[in-house]
Amino acid sequence: MRCAHSIHVQSLGDRVFGSMSEQPENTSYEQECQRAELLGLQPPDPEEFERKRQARLEHELAEQEAAEAVLLEQQDESLGNVGGKLGELNSILSSTQQKLNRFKQTACGSLTNIFARGSSGSVDLSAGIGRSGSIASQEERPPVQEQPVAKPPPTAAEVSAAKAAKQKRMDSQLDKLDALINQADNAQIAMSEQTQQMRRLAK
């Protein structure tokens, strides 16, 4: 009976040990002491346990901050690409509007002749879009993620400065996004107005 009881306790300890080893991040000091008691081991040193726990948390925080930094960098590149395309579109629309204005002021000639006469300074939409697509495909290559180098844990001042820098960068991205929305709205309004002007001139 005593042998069977020992086997039962050992089996119970193995199951507890297995369940705790599957999720070491959630293991508390009390759970470690319970596991050691079931297995007949010495309880862990509180200071050593806390030191390892802090080291694990700092490592997880460093990995999270590294992933957030990569994400912010990718978002910056995406916003820059979109901003460049919208800027090119608004430039094309501005050039088109100037040609429409010249046409309105001209008593003779047709819309085709006016555009042909100014073709030397016009912008090729298909070529522009093709170039922007080629540039975007080159710029949107995902950055190579380097393996984090082991370094001493950051101080409280360094952590605070990193948080402030990240918040500032996120605010900057929100400002860029607002500017892109305004550019897109202006482009939509300009295209709608120019379409109406061309329809009236074609009648």
C-alpha cells in the first residue's frame, strides 16, 4: 500500500510538473513551492525565483518593443508611398485644370488641339502611374529583421524616453494620415469638377 501511495504521489507530482512546465510564464512562487513539495525537492530561493521572473519579463518587453518598432517603420513607409502617389495625382489634376482654363479662354480650336499643343509639358497618366507603382514596389520591400542583441536591462529613464519617442512617432503618423485624407478629398473634388467641366464643353 505504501508503495502504491508513493507511486500515486509521484504520478501526481509529474502531472503537476508537466502542467506547470507548459506555461512557465504564469507560474507563481507559490506554485513552484507546491511542485517542489510534491516532488520531494527543496523549495526555490525567493530571490533567485524573482530574479529569473524579472529577467523573463524584461526579455518579453524587449521583444514586444522591437516588434512595435518594426511595425511603426513599415507604417511610415506605407504613409510615405501613399503621400507620394496622392501628391502626383494632385499635380496631374492641377495641370489638367490649367489646360481647361486655357480652353475656356480660347475662342477657337478644340479640346483635342489644346491638349496636343500643350503635350510637351503634360504628364502621362499611365506612365506616371507605372513609375509610381514601380517605385512603390521597390520601397515596400519588408525590412530585414535583425536578431536582438543581448544587452543590459534598460533603466527607468530609458524606458520613459522610449515610450515618449514611440508616442511622438504615433502622433506624427496620425498627422500624416489626416494630411493624406485631405489630399484624397481634394483630389476627389477636383476630379468631379473637371469631369463636369469636360461634359459641358463637349456639348
